[in-house]
Amino acid sequence: MKVEVADVPRQQIDEALAQAKAVLPAETFAILDKIVCAYSTLVEALEGKNTSIRRLRRMLFGPASEKIRTVLAGQEPPQGGGQAPGGGGKAKPPGPPPPGHGRNGVDAYRGAQTERVAHHKLKPGDLCPECVKGKVYEQRNRPKILVRVTGRPPLAAMVYLLQRLRCNLCEKVFPARPPKGAGPRRYDASAASMIGLFKYGGGFPWSRLHKLQGSVGVPLPPSTQWEIVRDAARSLSPAYTELQRQAAQGEVLHNDDTAMKILAWMGKRREASMRERAQETSEGRQGEGPSPNRTGIFTSGIVSRLGERQIALFFTGHRHAGENLKALLNHRDQSLSPPIQMCDALSRNLPENFKTLLANCLAHGRRQFVEQAQNFPRECDHILGVLAKIYKHDAIAKKREMTDAERLRFHQAKSGPLMDMLHAWMQAQLAEKKVEPNSGMGQALGYMLKHWEKLTLFLRKAGAPLDNNICERALKKAILHRKNSLFYKTDNGARVGDVFMSLIHTCDLNGVDPFDYLTQMQRHAKEVRMRPDLWMPWSYRQAIAREPPG
């Protein structure tokens, strides 16, 4: 049915509202005024060319934050001694902002060069120019800090004008030798690293970097950018393969996936791509493939925790997250016990015929009640308050740097009774018919009760996480690429993206500079190919130090 839009000038609307205000009760007029204002605002927004469904939802329903103070904003607190809110609904306390909301300290500039500057007049041991009696000494651990940040193009170029000398008799030409560090190739390894960081770490499309470089006088066409990162990926692939082998040995494995596009696998090229897919033998994609009839394309993210290290892996293709996890676990040492697998409750995230200790994401269960907070404020306030305490306990365990066993005992003592009471309360809501099972609240309760054992594995197994947030944050790199670049063109392009994203995000998770790591990997490509296990983000500096000088 077509909806007729009333094309009425704003002046006439104001006049009609003024007439209505004179005859309607104040409460009735207030409702009418809100409806008319909302209608006018929506019509104006829809006429704008930049209006999206997301923007309309934000206008109608407010921000999408899941914090309790935002979810329950404007809701009445429980009455009659009911469960108190979880604390997120309280007003923001006065005082200075929390850490991380001001200027960066000098420790934040890990990639900056450091230079010690001597005093311009004095040196240690000189007489004090103020009192002319004492002697000045150096405060080595307390220098005055000056941070100077300069701008430069992402990729800079140097043009060398090499002098050429020509014999006037034999006509032999003698060009000057290039200076040390110039290198034989036009594009240095650092250029590939920077392009890879922009493209696969920051979501910069080829065309956007091309325009940026053109504006600073160092042209870099999209085709050239692709050729550079494609060639660099060959040097990085051994490390990507080794990361898969080590990730398979992890104690905890997070996995999830998101939709992706590969143009070569869509439309008329689909049949040819299916034939290519049947012949895939590349590392990390071996084993049984998906159904030939599957048309969906996904990027799977897997984050493995191996001791104190974390490894992020990306796989793009027709496989779901569970199928990629199964292919990864084929490299697992058979003597190891089954790993803990953290994912949401979708069956496609499970590795078929491979045993894992399955944990489900508590944040997914919590999100069900966030969505129902407007309709069931009291019930959701109670549930979200309990879950807030569980997360607070986990934050305390992390702050105190507890071992997995200590964290387990801490949760059993602090979080166990709360979760038991919450479980009994949820059951009572349905058993006593306080909540309709088919309502949104009833379905949220049913989800929690159905997956309760998997949602509470952290109370029974040391090292089990509460949620899958670390994997969802990792997948944001793929989502950012999809949002800005829209698609991969070929299967090879997707694989190059997987290699770069995996190495870049693994560096981020382990506090390693990805630019330096990618650059050194290319400059030591031969050594990486021979012993990739020595060239992981956490060990490559030691490998460089072991190399003989020269």
C-alpha cells in the first residue's frame, strides 16, 4: 500500500498546532506535538540522499550501545526491594576522566626514534651558573621530555641523479655507483609493508591511497599497489603457514565468520571457480570442502591462545568457521587434550567430527536481553545487573594477573552463586508463567537456559573465556575491508588479504610493531622460508640478532 506523504509547509503545521493547543488538553497536545515533530523530522531525513536505514534506526531508537546506563536510560528502578540495578545505570561520577581519555604520554610513542640531546652550555661537573658554588650533575632517569610529531607521505620517494662519465675516445660510459641503502629495486620492502598496513590493517581502498599519494607528488596506481603486496605475500606465506601450525596447538580457540565477496566466484564465473575450488591444495585449505551447491562466501576469524601468546588467522572462501577450524585442527598434535572452543551457538561454527570443550559466548546471551530492555525493563535490569557483576569479577581476575586455576577458583567462589541464583530465577519466570514463552523475553530466557552449560563453562574449566569478543574484534578488520573496498576480485586476492590480516592482527595482539615485522620478513625471505618457526612476531628480533654481521 502506498503511503501518501503530506506536502505541507512548516508554517501551516505551526498554525495548525497553535489552533490545536487552544482547544486540546495540555497532555493530549503534548502527544500530538511529538507525533507531528517526529513525522516532519523523518520526512526531512528521508529526502536527504545520505540517509541510511542505520541512521533512521538511530534517530528512532537512540544509540546502539549495550552499556546498562544506555540500555536502561529513562527506565524506572525496581520498586519494593527488588534487585538493584547492575550499577551501569548510575550517573557518571564527577572528577577527572578515566585513563586513556587525555593526551598520549611518551610511552605511547613506541615507534618513535629517540635522540639524547646534551645541554647547549653545561656539562656534568661544571659549576652551577646560579649559585657558582655547587656542581651540576646529570639526572639520567629524569630527562626533560620533548615530543615532536612531523608529517610525511605514507610512501615517500627519493630520486638519485647518478653522475655519468663518458670517455671521449672509446665512448665508454661510467655511471656513478648508487649510494648505500638505495637498493636495486624501485619499491623497497617497507613500501609493501606500508601498503599492506593501509589496505589490510586500516581498510584503505587502493583508489583512496592512489589519490592520497598523487596529492603529495608520489604516484602509486592501484595496479602497482596490488603487484607490490602480491609479491610481498610470497615472502610472508611461510610465516602464515607456521602461524596455522602453532595456532592448532592452542589451549583456547575462538572462531566466528562474516560475509565477504569474491567477484571471481560470483555470477558467470561461479562454475569456473567451483572447478578451481575442487582442486585447491593450498596450505590451510586442505580436507573436505563445502558443498558444491553452496554460494555463500565468508571470511572466518580464528584467534588461538597459546600460553601468553595469541594468534589471529583469517580464511576467506566458501567454508564456514567450523569447517576452517576443522582444517586447522588437522595440524594439532594428537597427544594434546581437546582444546576449549569459544563461539556463538550457531551449529556452523562447530568442527565436525572433532572433539572440543565447547563454550558459548555470554555476550551473545546478554545481547538478547539488551534488545528486550525497552519492553521488559525490570527483568532486564535484574539480569544485566547480575551479568555486570560476573564481568567485574573477570576484570578483577585479569587486573590481579591470576593464573587460569586461580581465576577458576575465584569465579567459582564469587560468580558461581550469582549464576546459580540467576538460573533459578530464569526457570521460575517461565515455570510460574510470569513471562510468555513466545514473547521476546521468553525466547531470550529460553536461549540462556538451553545453552546454560556451555555459557557457564568458565565455572568448571580453567582458562575458559566468558565471551567471543576477541574474535569479533578481529573480524572487524575483514568487515572494514568489506565496507571500504567492497570485495576481493579473485581467490588469490583473498588469500593475500588473509596473509596480511593474519600477520598484522597477530602483531597487534602481541604488542609487536607490524610495520617493522612485515619489513624484516621480506628482507630475510630466504631465512624465513628455511625456518619460519624462528620468525614469529614474538621471536623475529632474536632471529635477526643471531645472524652474522654483514
